[in-house]
Amino acid sequence: MEIQTTVSQPEPNEVESPQKLTRLVRFLDRVPWLIPTISFATGVAGFVMVKRGADLARVIAIAALAGWLWLLIEPLVRRFLERRRSGIGKFVANFLTQSLQQEVLFFSLPFLFGALQRDVGQIAFISIAAAAAALTAIDPLYERWIAARAATRLLFHAYCSLIAAVVVVPMVVHLSLEDALPLALGAVGVWLLLTAPMSLRSLRSTRHKLIWVACSILAPMLVWLLRAHVPPAGLAVTQAVITQSIVDRTPGPAIRTLTKAELSAGVVAFAAIRAPSGVAQSIIFEWRHAGETERIASEIRGGNDSGWRTYSRKELFPANAPGRWIVDVKTPQGQLLKRMRFTVKD
């Protein structure tokens, strides 16, 4: 009796796909600078297009937002691929995740730098974002500090999601900054809650698990409490001046020093602010002097190449008006857009 045995062969497509992906990864290993450079270049292109009011910026922003969505579904894809073939899920997910994190962070940096003011909080925020972007471009450090455990990987996902939502979402769905930040923090909170079981399972000691829980709870709360120091990405002041006259939203000569008698003509704080097309944004002019503050609200709309022109006029001054005055242009949640100064002499 002759017994015949058959050995099943994998389908050609099943063999070729991992091999092609492996060759792609090996190529990128030889040129590790390629993806960060492309990501940063698209960010600069998007920033320039926003300045020019072009629709291409929105296309680039949607591409970056697609990367954010991948970060949200990555654990599900990882488990699905692992069930089909052991090892392929980790290989594909880590490669795509690291590449998309680079895209999100390097794309966002030009917008963050474009909104930077002389504010310690804003400088710290951008420094952390730049350090995170650099970390994604250094494979040995990324593999050791981020990708080695689900807990650190998912926390880093959450941070990248926050940056993407703060910078990209207003450009794509026309949200104001005061609406984008709560949405971003809400999405991050839901993400951390859904991925908590996977993260906690990857940690061995109880101390590490408590640290992860503390970070997951305190980090979003800290961002919300310090929201005034988050750079107002997407908004840029193209012109700002203190003057005493304005005609058809065109400011008169800039002034730095006034006498007390000249205050009777009033003082105008003028600002032209560029915002993404379709965005309606509230703006606050905050007048400060001798410990007293007066806030005057205005509103701008995006899509103007040279910036939406707005101003705040102050005509009533206190008896102790002499001294240094500061006029801050801010968002409703306190993000500094521009600081102007003038002095009143007695």
C-alpha cells in the first residue's frame, strides 16, 4: 500500500509581502535620516501653505491626521497580524508606528516654532516635542526606551496623539484652539483607558504599574492646568503695533512713549493675526499696568494671507497711568500670541 503525503505551500502573495516589507525596512535602515527629513519637509511645506492660504496645507494636514488615527488602532492591528503569523504583527506595527510618529512630530514642529513666543512654558513644551521627535529618529534609543514595552509604547502613542490633535485638528475640521485642546485631551484619556489592560500586563512590578497609572492620570491634568503655555499652533501674528490712530483697520504710526496729557486721544493696540482657513477664533487683548488688568475680547477668522486685522482701543486711563504698560494678545485659554509695550511719562 502506497501512502502519499502532500506538503502545503504558502501562497506566493503570503511569501512576497513580508519579503518586500523586509527589503523596505533594510533600505530605510541604511538611510535612517530619510523619513525624518521627509516628515519635516512636509511640515515646512504645510506651514508655508498655511501662510499662503493654500488648500494643499489641508491635504498635508489630513495625511498627518491619518497617522494619528493609525496610532489609535495600532494595538488591534498588531494582535490581528500576530494571530495570522507569529512575529509579523510586532515587525509591521513597530515599523509603521515609528514612521508615523516621526511624521506627526516632525510635521508639527514648524507650526509649533511658528507660534513660539518668549514664554518659558512654550519653550519647554516645544523642547519636549523636539526631543520626542529626535528620539523617534534614533533607532537604538527608540527600541530600548519606547518600543520594548507596551506601557511605554502606548504612553508615547498618547503623547503623539495629543500633539497631532492640538496642531492638526484645527486645520482639518476648522476648530478653534480652545475647542481643540479639550478634544485632544479627551481622546488621549479614552485611549489610555482602552489600552490600560495591555499596558499593565507588560509591567512586572507593582511599583511600575502604579507609576504608569499616576502618569496616565496626572499628565493630561497637568497639560490642562498649564494650557496657557501650549503654543497656539496655526495662529501667527503678522503685524502688531501700539498707536493712537487707526483708519479702515490700518494703524497709524507706532508709538513707544506717551505723556500723560497725550492719553486723552486714546491708545490703540492693533494686531493682524493669520489663522487656518475656515477657523473662527476668539482673541483677548489684555491691558496690564501696576497690578491691574483689563481684558477686551475680539474675534478673527482664518484664510486671510496677511492676517485678520483687529484692534482694541482704550480711552479711559487711571490717575496713576504713568509707568510701563503691557498689552498681551492671547487666546481665551491664555496662550500668548504677542506682547506689546508702551510707557507713559508723567
